[in-house]
Amino acid sequence: MKNLSAATFDELSGKTLELIRVVEMLCEACQKPMSRREKLLRKIQILSREDHQNLLNRARAHDRAEIDIESSKIYFYDHDFPGDVHPECIEKL
């Protein structure tokens, strides 16, 4: 996988891509993932440079965006702090 912003129009042109939102639930103490949720948002086609630019614009709303060109999937990552802490992090506090 690579950063979505590094993917060129020529690489994506004519492809149908699945957009997947990944929410990583982070530990309040160490800020490392405790769990993650994935949800298929929708499928899109990149037929024009405008489609490509719209995709890049959409990616800016997320913490990170990665693409797996071989599987035709784009992952939009967001982070959330649910107020939980790893048990080992509690011991360190």
C-alpha cells in the first residue's frame, strides 16, 4: 500500500475502487491502536482528472489515506479516543 496522494491519474484511470473507512480506537495513555473498525463506504470510478482530483480532495478530510492498487481499495483512516486505556498502560501510570 502507498499514500493516496502518490497515486497518479494514469495509475487510477479507468479503475473501479472501493472506498473503505477505517477508524482506529486509540489508547488514551500511549495513543496506540486498541481496536479498529472498517466500513465499506462505496465504490467509485476514476474516469477523468476531475474524478481523481475529487478523490484527493476527499482524502484531506481524513487523518491518512492509503491505496492498494492491486486490490483496488482505498483506505481512509481516522482516529478516535474512546476514553479506554490498555491494561499495561494502566500499570505504568
